[in-house]
Amino acid sequence: MDRAAAEKRHEELVRQIERSNHLYYDLDAPELSDYEYDALTREARALEAQYPELATAASPTQRVGGTASGKFEKVQHAVRMESLQDVFGIDEVREFDRRVRAAGFAPQYVVEEKIDGLSVSLEYRGGRFVRGSTRGDGDVGEDVTENLATISDIPKTLVGAPEFLEVRGEVYMPHDAFYRLAARQEAEGKAPFKNPRNAAAGSLRQKDAAVTAQRQLSIFVFNVQQVEGRALTSHKESLDWLASLGFPVSPRRALYGDIEEAIEEIGRIGRLRGTLAYDIDGAVVKVDDLGMRRALGSTAKFPRWAVAFKYPPEEKDTVLRDIEVSVGRTGVLTPTAVFEPILLAGTTVSRAILHNEAFIRQMDVRIGDTIRVRKAGDIIPEVVCVAQHAEGAPPFAMPAHCPSCGAPVVHLEDEAALRCTNPECPAQVLRNIIHFASRGAMDIDGLGEAVAAQLVEKGFVHSAADLYALTREEVLTLDKFKEKAADNLLRAIEASKSNNLDRLLFALGIRNIGAKAAALLAQTFGSMEAVRNADEQALNAIDGFGGVMTQSVLDFFAKDGTRDLLERLAAAGVNMTYTGEQTSDRLAGMTIVVTGTLPTLSRSEAEALIAKNGGKAASSVSKKTSYVLAGEAAGSKLTKAQGLGVPVIDEAQFLAMLE
């Protein structure tokens, strides 16, 4: 690969790795599996080895992935909290041993379970717990002392402790606590955490320590970071000493003089993985002698004296009982595998998306087959392959007609998906109503999926306009609806009429038009009539609009049913104009990028305030950016702003600019 192609590919890899780091470390919402993430980082490192100038300090291969959020006070770590180098094959473990021995050492190794949680530091003075912090980016973390103090496993006082002690541990949520929390969240109508690791991280980052206390978190301590008044020579010795002080330490910490013995322990831990009361995602092999560790040192990102062997995603075989085909808001037909329930990565699963017809054909998935299933990133169930075909099972064919309305289905140009051709399809109507009433759109409180389904099933609602013609008598026929609930729903529907034009445009569900694009349309044209009459040239002239978005708008307003829908909405009194006109020029001439989660404002609210005060809300950072308004988990945009020297402000500073 030549220099230009390598640089372009490296930039693409950096973007993907940064996004994955942000999702994993900052939002506790990973999308990639460890194997997929490792493939990206290995490719990036290979390009950096070929072209060393690509291996800058800004490269994610040179840094720990997380950041310290703005929600808590920042803590500068006196001893860097490094991440470990992941390896995925036994030969890589042997190669690690060869590197250690090539440096002139005859090591002994400690092998520990790699707990899947959130890494923290605990500091003690005079035997008293005084501060706890998250890892953050390794150098700067978050002060979460009050929250950590609610974890019963963490000793608050130590008997016989040195004057100062800092230890490192992994906060996790046991399986039973996770199941109880998920059940409670579902009962309260909230989206449950996807897995125990996300639950632990989200619970520890609560602003209200009382919430953290309810989550029943635990911890294993696995390292001494600093100590005054005690000389330690080996890692095993330090763990035994910490246990004597009352810390819950790594549950498996046997010592091995030979790498092959350590590899056997990796295998034993792997076989126990499904029986543990907590999640692990690997085993850590560490040099035991602390003097050897100091001599081996660290790279910019990893210590040279340890590696983390990552187990492959857990896979299990099960029998495919059915393939259900559902219809989405835009008419796309989505097949879903329904199989005998299995326990994977700590949760019971019985369904997995099969994506589209091409995916089913490629795998030759047939009802009755024995299929192999795993969780991508230990989160999302996916079908890996067909382990065994059922005898006599015919190939599965996607329906030629919509399973909801019976209309023909078609492949649109350049799309793998099948779509229903009937715009009045009940399944599409239901998804459209759910989207129309959602919080980011018309925000009709009380009109969730279950209520929307009843309205459509009873024939009360065929389009969004029908919501504004609902009667009290009709609403009272809905399941579990009495007078007060009915009145509340009707009031919420009435209140939605005054929403701004950008919300209505987003609520209409125009393909490829999200909330920000809807706001651009509203700000540019000012009225629904003007948006409807806009031609291709006018749409393409909008800063931030592309050809696909322009065509989607043109196609939507060219539909026969769109004019009737808009006329009915207008006749019902739904606002058709943009009322967010500029109210001051305090931000005139300024371009501001909003990133991360702000304490009180949503991103759309902050961008609306920027526009109202004469500024421009941009989506990307450049040298021309006036300010970056950064909240919690700001990620790569904040990093780029700092690299370009763009001023960074928080919400309080932003609001002060508007006063």
C-alpha cells in the first residue's frame, strides 16, 4: 500500500476506533466485539509500523480509550492506570513469554480472571478511605468517592494499614443483582441495561449516590498502585497482603513458573466462565516479580509485563423454530430467527435478527436447522452459521407479499432489503404513529407502543392526522384506560399542536431526515408550505444537506398521500411554521459545535439556542469553529478541538454568553 492510500486507510481506522472507544469507555454502550475491535487496532498498528509517522500521540493505538467526563471532578492519577495488551491466541501468550525471557529474565507468572467491569482507584490515608476515581484516559479520571463508598465490599477503614495506600480494582455487577435491576427497569417501563458491565459503569457514574447504593455493585482489587511504609517484592505477595487487610482480591491468583502451566490455567478459567456469578472476558497473565516489572517498563499504552488473553465470544447451538418477518416504519421487511432459548453471556436469548434475504440465502438458514448463536460484543445475539441442516427442511424464502397487508413487496434499487409497496400498510402505520408521538418528534406523553397498537388495531387511527380527531369515548375503550388516563392523553395530543415546525418535520418520518436535518429545513424555509415547494436547487443549497437527503425530501412531498396528510394536520390546528426565529445577535458570526451530553440541555435545545441568538450550529470541528460546547463523554470532537486550539466551553459558560 502506498503512502497516500495508507494515510487514508489509517484515518478511517482511527475514526472507527475512536467511535468504538467512545461507545465502550464513555457511554458504556459497545457495538463491536473484542475480536472486531482488535482487528481494527491491529491493522492500524501494522500501517504505523510501515509508516512510523502515522503513529502520533493522537493515534488511539498510543492511548487508553476513555475520557474523564464533566459530570464529576477530575482526578490526576499519580500512577498511570494503564490498559493491558489484548491477545486472542495461545501462540501470542507464548510470544509474550519469549519477549520477557529475551530481556534476560526467568519469570514466574500470576494468572487471574479478567473481570468485565469498570476500573477504579481507591486511596487510603491512615487506614481511612479518602478518595476513589475512575480510570478515565489513564492519566485523568473522575472523582466518584461518594458512589464507591456505597459499595459494601470496599473497606472504609483498614487495620494495620500503612500511612498511604492506593490500590486498583474492577467494579462489577454480579449476575443476580443485574437480573433484579433489569426486572425492575422493565417493570418501570425503562430500557434495561444491555449487560452487567454496562450496568456497573452506568451505576457508578450516577450523580446521586443513593442510586448507586441500590445497584448492589461489588469489586475485586488486583493491584497496588502506591504504598508508603511497606516494601513489596512480588505481585502474589501484594495480593495476599491486600486480602489480609480486608480487600476482596482477585479470586484466582495462582503462581506458575512455566508459561505452559499458565496456559493450562487460562484454559481452566475459560471452562469455568459460564458457571461464575460475575462476568469475565478473559484471563490476565502477569510477571510476578515487581523488580522485573520495573525493568521491563511500558509502551505508551501497555505494560510490557502483562497480557490479557481474551476468550472468543461464547457460542451455543440451538434449534431454529421459526423465522418471523416484521414490517418497519419505512416498509422494510426484517426477518428474525426464533429459536429454543439458550443462556449466552449471562442472559437468556431466543431471538436474533437475520438482516435480509441475502443473509439468509448466504447462510442457507432453514426452519428446523441447528444454528450456532453468539452475542456480538457480548450484547447483540447473532446467528453465526448453520451447524446442521434439519432433514428434509426446504430453503426459506422471504414472502412475495407483505405479511401485514398482503401488498406486493419489491427490492428498491441499490437496496438489499425488501419493502412493502402499500403506504397504508397497518404495520407501517403503527411504526409511523409510534415515531410521530416519540419524545424527539411530537413528544405526546402517554402514547407509547402499546397504546399506539391498540389505536391502530381498533381502527381509530390510520395516519398521524387521526390522532387529532380522537374522542374521549374512543380512548376510554383502550385497555387500562380510565377517565384520568384518557384526559391526560387527549391533553398531551392537544399540546403537541403547538410544537415547532422542526419537530413536525422530523415526526413525519421522511427517510434519511433526522432531527437535525428537520431543523435545517425549518430554519431555512420557515413554513411547511415553503418546504413542500422547495426545489432541488434550494434544498442542495442548505449547508449540511446532501444529495440523498434532498432526494428523500423531494420524494416524500411528491407522494399522493402527503398533501392530504398535511392538509388534515393543518385543519386540526397543528402548527405549520417555524417559530424559532433569531431573538438576539449575541452569537452573531459564531460557529459552535455541540458535543457530548450537557447537564440540562439536550443537543437539539442547545443548537436551537445557538440559532435563536444569531449563531450557526455546526456538526464538525474545523479551524473556523468559534467554540466547542462540550458535555459529558464529548469524545473525538473535543479531542480535535483541543488539537486545533478551538476554545472549549461548558453549558454554564454557554448560558452566560446568552445573558
